[in-house]
Amino acid sequence: MEAIGQLTGGVAHDFNNLLTVISGATEMLRKPDLSEEKRVKYLDGLTDTVKRAATLTGHLLAFSRRRVLQPEVLDLNIQLDAFGEVLSRSISSNIEIVVEPSNLIARVEVDPTELETAILNAAVNARDAMPEGGTLTISIREHSLGKDDAVAIEITDTGTGMTPETIERVFEPFYTTKPVGQGTGLGLSQIHGFAAQAGGTAEILSKVGVGTTVRLILPTVDKQPGPSGHARGDAPLPPGLRILLVEDNEQVLDFA
């Protein structure tokens, strides 16, 4: 019951923040004398907030194992370089983002959304561990996974670090070192779960006052990266199709 309480409390807090932004923006958009600049600002805020709400819902679905994974062959060098640009716009301006290039052939077969979620979870934890600023480094290292070849994605911060007692529990679902209402304790457990589903593992190395490294170890594959699922979904549909739409929520039905 305590674990369920931590989960629901954290999720309720996160969703309440999102709903506050949505409610405030829609109220402002009703004003007849609103300038075009502010109208665009509030619409952009709504779009960004809805995306974050969808991501939070995705985390819950992944945790309940109701989300269907869609693995693709990815080149981590390309993937992380692009994701570094996203992080630089998402993480605090007082934190320097460093993506170290690698000459390794780092191809893995994973769900790209879950991979990005895992890296983002590690990056957000790193940000919270550096309230005064610091450096967040993302790198790819050669690694082994038993008898299989593997690569390790390392997310390293220069933050406060963790005690050995904390390190022993960080991958436990619902365990969080953040204040009540500021975290569900699912971020690092998602990283561990994603790595396991991908046939790999996750590790944490940390020292108080020095910083923390989250290491995501994934098996490599000898396959060529293919087009993403998003690209395949852009193919035009043949004409003359009939679509049956079933929805039990009238407002969702209207938008659909």
C-alpha cells in the first residue's frame, strides 16, 4: 500500500502540473483582445504540455507492461548525436551537454522511443543532482555482455553523487530520493526494465561529491539500420477505404 501511495502521489502531482498549464492556457486563449504573439505562445505551451502528458502516460503503460515495443535496428552514434541536440534544449541552461563521438560500430535492435525515454530519465536525474550547474556527458563505450558483443551508453554527471546504500536500491520501483510529490521512483526502474527487455543490463557507478554514471549495456547486432516506423507510417493509403471508428468518450470521438 505504501508503494501504491508513492506511485499515485507522484503521478497525481505530475498530472496536476500539466493540467495547470493546460487550464491556464485555455483560459487565456478565450480572451478576445489577446495578441497574436501571446496566442502563439499559449498554443505552443499547450502542444508541449500535451506531449509531456502523453510521455508520462507511456511510462505508466510501459511499467504495467501494456505497451507494445517496436524494436528497430539503430546506429547509436547517429541516434545519440541527434538526441544530444534535444537534451540541450530541454535541460537547464547552466548544465553543459557533451556528446562524445565514437568510432565503434554501435548498432543495436531496440525500441527507439524506449531508448530515448531511458536516456531522458537518466538525464533528468542528472539535472536534479546538479542544482548549481555542471556537465552532463553522454558517451558510447565498448563493452561485453557475457559471451556476446555489446556497447555501453554512459550518462555521466558532475553532481552530488549517491551513497552505497542508495545505489543498492535505486533500481527498485517506487524508490526515490526526491521530496514527496516530485518523483514516482519509476525513472531508473524504467531504465533497468528497458535494458532487460533489450537483452542487456543497467549499472550505476557513483561517488558522493564526485558524480554519477548510469551505464546502459546493450547487445550489438550485425544488421543494417532500416527506415523508422514513423517513416513507414507515412505511406499513402489506397483510395476507397471505409474506416470504422469506435470510441466510448464523446469528446475524444469528436476530435477523432
